[in-house]
Amino acid sequence: MKIYIDLVLFLNFMFDFLLLLTTSITLKRRASLKRITLGSIIGSITILVLFVPFNVLTLFIFKIILSIIIILATFGFKDIKYTINNLVYFYLISITLGGFMYYLNTSFSYKNIGMVFFNKGLSINYIFIFFTSPIILYIYNKQMKHIKEINKLHYKVDIYINNNIIKMNAYLDTGNTLTDPYKKRPVIITNSKNFIKEVKDKPFFYIPYESINNAGLIKCYLIKKIYIENKGIKSNVVIGVINEKLKVNGVNLLLNNLLMEDL
């Protein structure tokens, strides 16, 4: 089997460059192109050592040490947590790209009859890899940013009623600025059956609301205490009850933007 060293070096350099660039963008490290290039060169040159007949354990240790050297050369050292974070994302992005490349190669190179797969003599070429790799990494980076933004708006909330704690999954609805007209207290919204069951015998009052397509009255309760994850305790909170499904999947409480500003 012929191995073209120059092609191996070039391909590995390009992949390392893409991976380090994506890591830098994802974590907002602002590493210079010179440092990203340096890290890519280290990765491409040291790949030659992989042709040395190491045993599995030695090869694994070598790859870990090599990855740390690449990360330090690219992003520098600030502290252990900073370096480990860079290393973890570098590996996650590598696994993502490698998984897609394996899937594409399998799709092009194999066909199946039922559960039996066999090679059909095709393979994705290097040009195809160059075109698809940046696209895959771009999509990965966009999705990671989207997930981070969404996660920032999710909270765990404990509501204290009748010596019981109702645990809820909450979402910060930045468009929710509803307040009661009496004391201007922010109103949070829930459709939780557990909450409705706990407050069925408690006094309530109505608050008028108005949206783009609807208007009316919402049934509200004054709750003495709630706890919002990473924010703290809030006393005398107004919670409105609706029967409709909330617009965010997996949550049963919509936090009020005004309430969160006070915490």
C-alpha cells in the first residue's frame, strides 16, 4: 500500500485547522490565525509518529499528550479549567466531524440488503471532504450557539405552598411583562396541574391581560415564596393559571421578565 506523506500531512493540517478554528469560534477564544496555524502544524507533523508501532495504551497516552500540546500552542494557558474546557470542546468537535465523515463514507461506500452490508467499491474523495467539512462544522457551531442561548432561558423553580414544594421547569419569557394593576407586581404563568391542585382552596383574584390575538381575565394567586435556580428566593409572587399549553415544550412555568430584573 502506498502512503503519500505530503498528502497525509496536508489533510491532517487542514482538519486540525478547521477543528481549532471551530473551537475558537464556539468558545469565543479569539485565537489569532497564527496560533491556530501553529497548532495545526504541530498536529500535522506529529502524526508521523503514529506510523511507529506503539501498543494501544502508549498510542492513547501519546494522543492525549499531543492534544494538550496543540491546545496550549493555540490558546495558551490561563488556568486548568480554561485548558480542560478547550480540550473537551476540541474533542467534541473532532468526534462530531469524524462521525459525519464516517457516516458519509459508509453511505457512499456500502449498500445493504436488509441487515447485510457490503462494499460497493466507492468512497468519498478528498475534494468532497474539503467541501463538506466546513459546512458540517459551521452547522455544528450554529447549533451549539443556539442551544447555549436556549439553555440560558431555562430555570428550575421551587414553589412553596402548604408546606409542600412544587418543582417546575421554567422558561424566561422575555415578552411577558404582565403586572397586576393593583400593586404592579410581575405575574408569572403556569398550567401545572399540581399547582392548581395545591391552590384550589386558596383565595384568588383576577388580572386583566391583553395580547395580540386575545384579551381577558387571568386567575391569579399570591404565593409567599418561590426559589429560582441560580437567582435566589422571591417573596409574594403572583402566579396566574391558564389551561392552554405553554408555547415552550417541556416547561410548565413562564417566568416574567420584570421579575427576573429584580433578582
